[in-house]
Amino acid sequence: MQTLSRTAVAEEVRLSAQRIFSLIASELNEVEVEFERQARSNIQVIAYISNYLRSSGGKRVRPALTILSNYAVGGDGARYNSIRMATVMEFLHTATLVHDDIIDNAVLRRNRPTINNQYGNQTAVLMGDWLYMSAFETSLAERSLSVLDILTAVTRKMTEGELLQLTLLGRTDITEDQYLDVLQRKTAFLFSACCEIGAMLGGASDEQRLAVRDYGMNLGTAFQLIDDLLDFTGTGDALGKATGVDLLEGKLTLPLIYLMQGDESARGLVQTVIGEGGYGAVPRTQLIDAVETTGALKRARTRADEYAEAARDCLNILPDSVYCDSLRSIPTYVLERDN
């Protein structure tokens, strides 16, 4: 019964995702076209890498949030300025992935070689910079200081998040608040910016704009919490990247923070893995069993559930529509995803 139940949930999530993305399928197709247009360059290496990044796919969650937020406040998400800004948000996201992979020495992303692995760190750094600058150049066409303020703030937050995380590497005394601060800077603020900009382009009232902004912040927090849980429960094939690497890089995520809060002896195990940079002395299965049997994994999942519910609550002031319903469905999709 347990297996059937999980299968049923997975199928429901798959169908939910299909409904969400099929609702704005034509708009997301226009985002792909715009991505290709914005990524053109007469410098061959830039054009090639841009095409490689675009074709590597991804869920396009951030452009979808921009477009759905526009529609949900009564706007027209199919307008060119909406498509253009949705593409800008995907450019920013892609730039962060390129730079993150350099910092993490990652070799795979979505089951394909990373840019740093294939072309070297120097090329990857410059490509990430090019994507950032292209995003800002494109956003200037909106002629909106408010939009630029949001983009500038979110880029600063993401950079701060990376720097904060570097200062915390290898430490086992990280608090939940410190962990969430880094997580939100690195991930949730971009979700929030996507939703807020989409709402602004849709002509939202101040109350609606703030509500949708907060929706994005809560959703992005839940999204990254689940991402960190999948490092324990997911498979490399499903995730498109190696699992169990966060701790090898000295990064503590919420399940391990909760584990050490409940079992001080676990701190020695965590420190051993970090010091060794591998799972030789302490098998990864031992840590997975520990976070499961102590309830640390369940407790971290509960936190993700709380942020997802908070995200849904933020939408209560919006008018009823299929687009608002889709925004309400995304937290469930985020919670139950397996990649």
C-alpha cells in the first residue's frame, strides 16, 4: 500500500505539473525563442555555449512564475515585455548556475557536463558574467527603475549568499537561521523577484505586488529545502548530478543541523566526512539512516511544508482564476518533485 500510495502521489504531481505548464505552453515557447535571440553573439564561443546552456533545458520554473504572476493579477502574460522579462529571469538563473558550478567544482548539471568541466573555469566565469550583463542590458528596454531596483537587489543578495556560504564551509556549528539566510539569498530572492516583476508588469496594486513577492520568497525557500533533502533521498540519475556532495564540500544542510541538535555524537561523524572529503570512514548510508531514524529528515520536510503553506496563503488576496490556481498548485509540485 505504501508503494502504491507513493506512486499515486508521483502521478498526481506529474499531472499537476503538466496542467501548470500547459496553461502557459505558448508563452514558455516564446521564452525559448527569446532566450535564443538574446543569446546570439558574433563571438563564436559565446554563441556556442549559450546554445549549449539553452538546450540543456531545465524546468523553466522562474519564467513560468513571472508569466503566471502577471496573469494572476489581471495582466497579459503573453505580451512581449512579459516574455522578455521572463527570459531575463532565466538568464540570471543560468548565470548563477554557471558560477555555482565553478565554486563547487561540479562536473555534471542536468546529466550533462558543466561549462567549467568542458571549457575550464576561466571561460565559465566570463560566460556567467556575460549572461548577467546581457540580462541587465535586456531589462533596460523596460525603462523601469523599479524593475532595475529589484534586479540589482536580487543580484546583490545572490552574491552575498555565495560569499556567506564560503565563510561557513566546514563548520558544524551552523544554526538553522544561518542556513536559511544563505538559502534565501541564493535561491528564494530570485523566486520572489520573478513573481514581483511579473505582478508589476501585470498592473498589480501595491498590496497584490507585495503578496506575490512574499509568495515567491516562501516558495523559493520550500524549493531549496526540498533540493537539499533530495541530496539525501534522491538518485544521481533523477537529479542529473551527483548526490551526497553537499557535505563533501563542507556544506551543512538542515537535516544534518537537526541531526546534530538531537544527537551530539553525530557531530563527530559529520566532521569526519568533511575532514576526509569522502565517505570512507563514515559511509553515506550511515548518515542517511541517522537522519531518518532520528526524525531529522522528517523535521526538515515539515519546515518545507510550512513554507509551502505560507506561500499558498499569500495568494488569498488575488482574484480567482486558473492562473492563481496554478500558482497555488506549484508548492505541491515543489514538495513532491524527485529532481
